[in-house]
Amino acid sequence: MVYHVYIMASASGVLYIGVTNNLERRVAEHKSKRHASYTANYQITKLVYFEAFGNVKDAISRETQYKKWRRNKKVALIENQNAHWRDLSQDFHPSISL
């Protein structure tokens, strides 16, 4: 199984970091705003960074590490891979069902 650590952003730059075993489904859940949550409240709908792990403990460890970082370090991580903050979920296949 593959686990992803991911970072999502709002248009105003609010960030959310999470871990999932199904990145496409999880991003679709954030975008749908079906549940009252931090991401729904702050309109966090753009996937701006992700990385894959083969072990859930490694993924959780990385998520924990990123959450402790200051904002400027998180921004540098994102911009190193995605300089224009493009929504990476646009590359997903269109047939995601929730």
C-alpha cells in the first residue's frame, strides 16, 4: 500500500498537511467540503505538494515533522517542487467517486 503526505492550500495561502492511503479520494473529499472542518472553513481546496511512502509509520513521521516546521520552511518545500502553486490534483483521473 502507498501512503501520501500532502499539503493543500487556500487561495489566501492557508495550509493544511495530512496523510492518506488514497490521495485522490482524500483530495476530492477536501474539495467537496461535505464535512464542517478546518479545510472547509478556510476554503483549502488546492493540492500543492505530496510525497509517497511505502510504510504508514514513515508517512506519519514525515507529516509530524512538517507540522512542526515554520511557515517559511513549508513554503520553501512547496515552491521547490511546485513554484507556481499549481493545483496538482488537476493531473488526477476524472472518475473519482466519493
